[in-house]
Amino acid sequence: MTDFPRSLPEFQRRFADEAACADYLAAVRWADGFRCPACGGDKGWRLLTKPFTWECADCGKQTSVTAGTVMHGSKLELTIWFWAAYLMATHSNGISATQLQLQLGIGSYKTAWLLCAKLRRAMVDPDRNPLTGLVEVDETTIPFRTKDDPVAGGAGRSAQGKMPVIAAVEIVGDGPGRVRLAPIADYSAESIGAFVATTVSSGATLKTDGWAGYHGTAAVDHEPHVVGTMAAHLVLPWTHRVFANLKRWALGVYHGLRRNHLQSYLDEFVFRFNRRHTRHAAFRSLLGIGVRTTPFTYKMLISPEAKG
């Protein structure tokens, strides 16, 4: 399915009701035809007695189009899910749970927050490829948000009152390609090496500021640039551009990020940044990942996830 709405009026016409949304999900989930999640059978039919449900011709298993997806068990209308996905994926700065609650008329903040949290979990493609070629890597800190004002942090690499974050930016030509972000416990070689191992392809070249924690990273070449008195943004311009955009976004949209859910918010920023040139196609990507995403329970979503 290559077409996707490019404007709000087009989106509203395309997904005007539950049936239109269900048909789209079925086409994305079973692009090559129905496939039973229980027995793998490829023959089945849509039931007229149950909304948006298919029955396997081989084993009789009945499967809702949302079963086993990020929308599993949700009581919200599909049109609400689609609007939320569209707004989160295509808006240049995203949208907070408070804004989403008001825009879509959702009954409670808790419901709106859970909807946003589930969609954030669908913003990471489990099959995504690691970064390749020349990759800038650097770290920063973000003041964490509490019930009161954010704590004033220490200077430099001090983590006092702040959350350490590491970034990798794939350089394509003269500019940035894909980005990865993650919280780290500290600036040790162990923490940095673990991030590099899961983010950067073997054979890639790391461009760093020469911090000792980058030495000894396995399976990659290291190109250290000791900053000294030179401005760091001149040596690693794209990681610093990403950090600046991240901090401005976190304060502007969410008034700061919370430690417990830092990785999910970083994933949201990365999802949108990596699709900055194809924002409307990002809606299709989000729902495409969502139908392949394992359901998350309320307990899983509220559990702490960030390191450090």
C-alpha cells in the first residue's frame, strides 16, 4: 500500500469511519492475504456477526484486526487511534497527551497518556538496520522533570540532577542521515560500548571528541577529534544539532522529560527526525510497525524504563 493522506481533509475523507480504518489495518497486517496467527492457515473469511473479525478456515480461530497489535484490547474507537497516530507522526513537533485529549475529546488524561505511550512503543521498528559509514557519536545531559521544578544540574559530564543521553548520527554526504538516541548510566567505556554495539554496524567509523570511554569499542574504526579549547559543535556539528533540537522539543512540547520514560520519548524524537523528509509517510510507518508490535499492558507502560 503506497498511498497515504497528505492533508487533514484527505485524511478525514479516507478514514471517515470504523470500517475504513479496519479495512486499512487488515490490508497492512495481511498484505499478502489473511494469515491465521494460531495455525498459520492462509484461508479465512470476514465475519458479519463480529466487527472487524476474521475466522480461519482451517482451525476456526477468530481474530480481530487489532488482536496481538499495539491496539490489542483497546476500547477506543479505531478512528481515535488513527487520528492520534496521524497527529503524532506528522506534526513537526508531535503532540502531548494533554493536547491530544483536548483535540480528540478523549474522556480522561490517563486514557490519552496511555494512547500516546502505546504509539511511542510502536515507533521502533524491530527490524531496523544499524547505522553505517561515518557516524558521529557524542553525549549530553538533559535536566529531568519532577513534580516540582527541574533540578539544577552540575556542569560538564556531571550527572547531578540530569539524565545522561548518548547520540549517534549517520553522516550521509554533507548532512545527517539516521539518528539513534539512548539514556546511559554513565560515561564509562562499558556504557558507551554497549550503545555502540547495538547501534552501529561493524566496519563503521566513529567520529568522537576523544573521550576515553570511546577507546576500545569493538568492530568499528575510531576517529577521535580531541576538542581541547575548540568549540565542540565545530568538531561534531550534527550530534550537537540533534541535541539542541531534542532539548528544545522536550521543553516546548512536554515541559521537560521524566526519568522513568526517557527512552520512549527519545524514540519518539528519533522516529520523527528520521522521517523528517517524508512526514505523511510516517503515519503509514507508525501503523505498519504497530500491527507488528506486541501488546503492552498498563503495568508495562508505567514501569520505569530509563537507565541512569
